[in-house]
Amino acid sequence: MKPALRYQHQAPPLGWQDIAHGQAIKNKIDEHLMHWWPRFFGYHLLKIGNLSCALDASSCQINHQVGVAEASPLAGVTADIDELPFGQHSVDVTVLSHCLEFCPDPHHLIREADRVLIPDGHLVITGFNPYSFCGLAKLMYFRSDKFPWSGRFFTSARITDWLHLLGFEVLEEKRMIFSSLTRKNTLSRYGVWQKFCERYLHRFGTVYVLVARKRELPLSPIKPKWRTKPQFNPATIKTALKQQSKTHLDENLLN
């Protein structure tokens, strides 16, 4: 397994139009997240990256939605996504749409998303599956400098392991779009092929969506309601016996 750290800087795509069939991929992601947005509650929703800023979250109950990116016109905050200019535990929902593939240090990016996320907050991650038809097309040399094949593809199982180490609980994993993305006009020639792959070859979906929830255990100690039984101290009894014997001796002398 190759290390996640990337030593060569890879410029991320400026928008979905830079990715092969990017608009169709965005529509599929928006369609799947349509039933998740109403389930998120809080005060602040943060979209990280150029592609995340373009996702449609209008059905979300969170009104204050902020996008942060390096060069996207849809971003409200212009900054490096791996150094988020937000305080700790200040965001209720964080979205990372195809950011890990083009980030030099994806571990640090996930830690930054975890830092700004409140306990019990939600994290949404989308990525490209290396074990898919699109992953096979990545082996072609003439496509290595084009989006999305120029980025690093991580399996959903690997991302899930990273999230578990940070204390996240993965609520859902969905894979979609069974295509190599190499056709110019359409994703796939036959719609029947898409239905067949979705039913029998689900693991080979080109795009996956992970929805996770941040879990944190309370650090304040809870005192037990029961109390331990006090131990018997023989020294106290010996002292009492000596005092009683001395008193009895004094009474005998006086008599």
C-alpha cells in the first residue's frame, strides 16, 4: 500500500467542469445527499474545497453555509483547506468532496475537519474508488495528467480506518456511477449495464459517499453512588481498653 503523503504538489480542479463527466457526477452526489441534508441540524455548515462549494445543500436545515477554498468563486472564505481559519468545535457539518485525492497530506486535512467539527457533528466525504472501471483507466499513461486520474485514489475502507482512529462512526457508505469516465458523450452506453452493476457489482462503483458522525466520550469522572465500608481499626480499641483499665485502677486505689 502506497503512503498517503504526496510529495509533489497537485493542483486541485477549479470546478466540476474540469473533471470528466463532472456535472453528471455532481448531479448523482446531489441526488444521493438529498435525503441526508434534512437530517443535519445545527448552526454552521462548512464546505471544504472547490468541488464541495458547488454542491447543492439548499434543502439543509442549517442556514449558515460557508465555503472555504483556494480559488473557487463560490467560496466565502479564501484560504488553504489544510489550515482552516476556524476555531475548534465551531462547525456542525463538514463536507469534503473529492478533496483527499488532490491534497498533499490527506491525513492532516481530515484532522483539520475533525478539529473544527463539534462532538456528534457530521462529516461527508466523497471520493473516487481505485477498484473501479475509472481506477483501471487510471493505468493508462496518456490519462495520468487529466482529472480525475491525476489525483490519488483511496479506497473507502482506507478512509473508514482513518475515521475510526479519530473516533468517527460511519453511518452510511454508498457507491455509484459504474463507468470508466472515458467516453466523451455519456457515462455508459447502456442503462441496463448501470442497473446490473448497481445490483451485482456494487463494490466497483466509481464514486463513493461516506457519511460519518463524530463521537466523543465525556472526560469528567463520574463518582460511584455506593461507598466502601470503613475498615476496622484495632488501634482505637486498644487505646479505649487502656483508658478503661486506668480508670478502673484509679477507682480501686481510692477505695
